[in-house]
Amino acid sequence: MMQNHPRQIAQSILTGFERHFSFFQEISSAARQRFELADWEAVREASAKRINFYDLRVQEAISRLRSNFDIDALDEGLWQQIKQCYADTLRTHSRPELAETFYNSVFCRLFERKYYDNDKIFIESQVDRGELSERYRVYMSFHVAEGGLTGTIWDILSAFYFSLPYEDIKRDCDRVAQSLLDQAGFDELPSDLRFDLLESPFYRNKAAYIIGRMVYGDKIRPFILPLINNEDGGLYVDTLLIRGHHVEAVFSFARAYFMAKTPVPAATVEFLHSIMPYNTLAELYNSIGFHKQAKNEFYRDLLNHLQASEDLFVTAAGTPGMVMQVFTLPSFPYVFKVIRDRFPPQKEVTHKLVKERYFQVKKHDRIGRMADTLDFVDVALPMDRIEPSLLKELKDTVASQLEYDGDMLVIRHIYIERRMVPLNLYIQDADETRVREILDDWGMGIKQLMGVNIFPGDLLFKNFGVNCQGKVVFYDYDEICYLSEVNFRKIPPPRSSLDLYRDEPWYSINPNDVFPEEFITFLTTDAKIRKMLVDLHPELFDYSYWRQAQENLAAGIQADVFPYPQRLRFQRPDSVQAETMKIANMA
């Protein structure tokens, strides 16, 4: 047994972090090979597997501390020294913000919440992100020179040394150059135009993204090239994205995390922030897979916002959920969801099952249609910032999750996600044209979820939201399941006219049976909306359509869903384009 020397304990925790980051980088760096081999099943497996890495490494670090240093009860003076020693080791570290978060995780799982203060953990970060970004350059620069714009694009595409050749690199360079001129509105190219590209592409689903920016004068604009493996030994550029709303859609909270080699995450995030200045640090860390760091950054944002604001937490707009108690702070664009203590009889779920389903979504390909969530334990909110009627609701519905610490209300477990307009309220307030558009997008969203083996379970409009880009996103996961687990059936014809008047169905129903022809009945009583749904997406009410989707999945066919509109994609040869469109559902 070692003596409790603060520097040795600090080094043990840092070793645990380095082990975690090594595994994280190894699986992220291998994304390139998975992309080049078109091994899409391995892509899905790696994305799900990486989610678990952090918690496993934290638990390993705790086990080593307990076995090597006999750490049990808290020695406050000792841990103040440990934190200082740990901070000292991070002064020349290339990933200090992630190491701080790892330290916090270890401490918080060892000791009670009452000890969480800045003397013992990194509530306030000591990291200078700007200095890190200057010290570590994580991008390459290309200046438009003698070869002109097309030649510069050629240099960019050639700089990443994929093992696969381009289908037609000249065609792609010409298209990118022309698209840039069309979208940017240049009368002539700025003389000081420079392209900065992150050294590692970002990988997600079936695409590799070259992430960059155009710099000229005092302007910075995004420059993103999605590359597709044609699965026949070649690559092609699918489009060029330089507009902010298209780029933000690529990095949406409703999409899976990117895989990318990021040796200096703070510098990478600083680069991303330069092209997405309205995205928070939490959102940017989350997008590249550092979801624990995202939680840390989010919590700091929340604390800062509470200090700078005066409004009260209130019950969130929308139909109250049967499983979740949901509230929000109007000046802060998030909702807070706590699992209720009791569920009505029609909800055959448990706390454990609800948590499993939320974690299932985090590991899955969310394809822009399922909101990501940050889950926290022991979140302390000031009592005087909670509207009295909400406080009463919380005491009535989630009492088992509440603790009281002086003037703070502590919630033991909470999910936090981006606030959206509930779809049922959106439909209620929109004009007929917009209602039709949003119902079409709702139906497309359901079809896209089918294409990646997801059945929402409860299709009611109240379980979907409309995000700031006007897209429908699913956010209620207590009944979610894999599409392959469901038995889609057609309602058998009545045996006689008496069957139509029975209180109970005249046919047997097993637990996993679903009857799509019933969807239209419980979705809405509004005849206009029913007609729109049937006109727009009649297939959704036909059991054979759902069964065909299951057969596609069983045959290994999963939908290609792109985070940008179909109209932005460069056209390819007719035969190839037609084959792609057979299985593609475009965002």
C-alpha cells in the first residue's frame, strides 16, 4: 500500500485519463480505415462502443486509487493538495481541459456532493484555450496561386492521402470551384483568399467531411466538403457547404458524434467555433465525441447563466408527459426532464427501462431526427429560482429524486436537451401551408428512422418537436424500440357485424403487435390533418410498407441520410444516381 502522497495520487488519476484518451483516439483514428473499406457495420459498432469508454476508464482509475492508496473517507486538506499537484502537471499538457474533467469525474464518484467546490475539483477551468490554439496548429493552409481556384481545390482534395482514388478528381474540382463562386457571390476572387483545413477529416455514417474555412480580409466563412465512398473503389465530392445554416445542420445535436483524430481538442474546438460562432463549447465538444467534456462545459454555462439572469424555472410548454416531468428556464434554450416516480397503467415501463432507452438513443445513429441528451446526477438549483407551482409539481411527481441542501434543490438524476416547439403546438399555431410542410417532414422523419432500424413506439405529435431550422425531431424515448423487434399486422376483417360493436377487439393482440392502419385514428381528430397525412405519406398506414422496411434491414440495407438537402448535392451519372436514390432518404 502506497502512502497518500498528493503528487502520486494526482499522477495516478492523470495516468487513468491518458489511458482513456489513448483508447478514444485509437477507435476514432480507425474511422478512416472503416470509411475506406466501406465497412458500415463496423462504423455503427465503433460509434456505440466509444460511448462506453469514458465511464469504464473512470471506474478503473477509482479502483486503482482504492487499491493503491486505500482511499475511502475524504481528507479535505489532502485533496486540495492533490488538485494543485494535478493542475501543475497540466500546465504543458495538450489536453488539459479533458484531463480536468476526468479528474472531476473521479472525485465526484468517490465523494459526496457537499464536497464539490473549486478547492477540490475544477468547477472553474484553469485552461487558456486561446493559448492552446496558438501553441498547437491543427490545420493546413492553402492560398490561391498560379493554378487558380480549381488548382487549389485539387491541392486540397489531394492533401488527405486516402487509399482510394477519386472517381473523377477534375470533375469534382470544377464542381467545387463553380459552386463556391455561385454561392459566395464573388465578382472576382479576393486576392488574399486562403483556405484553412483541419488536418484530419471528420467521419460519420457513410461520409468523410473535410472541415475548413475560407479567410479573406476580416471575413471567415465555412468550407466543408463531404466525401462519399461509392463502394466500388472510388471517392467523390458530394457537395460544397459554405452557408452557416447548412454547416450547423451538419453539426446538429440530433446527429451522431463525429469520429476524428483530435490530438489537441481545444484547438480543434477553437477552429470549429471560428466557423460556427453561435455554437456553444458544449455543443462543439459534443459533436466530436467528447460528451463528458460537453457536460462539464454545459454545467458551467448553466451556472454562469443563473448568475446573469433573474427569470424562474417553469413547467415546459406542451402536453405533460406520463413518464417525464419537464421544466425549463425561459431565458435558457434547454428543457430539463426528470423521470416521474409513478407511471399510469398504460405505460408499461420502469425507471431502469427508461434510462436504457435514453442510452440506446445516445449510442444509435440519430440521423438528425432524435435529440441528444445530457444526463446529470445531483444537479443543484437555487430554490428561489423555481416557480412555486413548478416546485409543487416536482414534489408531487418526482419526490424520490429530490434532496434539499439549504437553499438549494438537488435533483438526483436529470436529462437535459435542446428546447424545441412541441409539434402539436406548432401545428395548432401554423397556417395551412406550413402545417402541410411540417407534416410532410414528420412523415419523412418517421421513414428515415425506419431506415436505421428505429420505431418511435408512440407517434403522437406531442412526442416530436420542431427545431430552430424547422425540422421535426423526436424527443420522447420511453417507448422506443428497434424496428426489427415489432410485429406489424393488418387488422383482420370482422367475423360478423357484431364484432364492430364489441368493446374489445375480436382478434388477439400480442405485446409486440402494431397495426399501422390505426395510426391515423389516434394521431388526430382533425379531418383536414388526417387528409394531409394520407395524401403525403399513405405508406405509413400500410402494414406491408413497414414489413418491407424490416426486410430491407434484414438484407443489410440501411438508408443513406445526408445532413443537407438533396438539391445541394452534385449530380452524378444517371445510373449511379438512380441506384443511390433507391435506398436514400434525404434530409
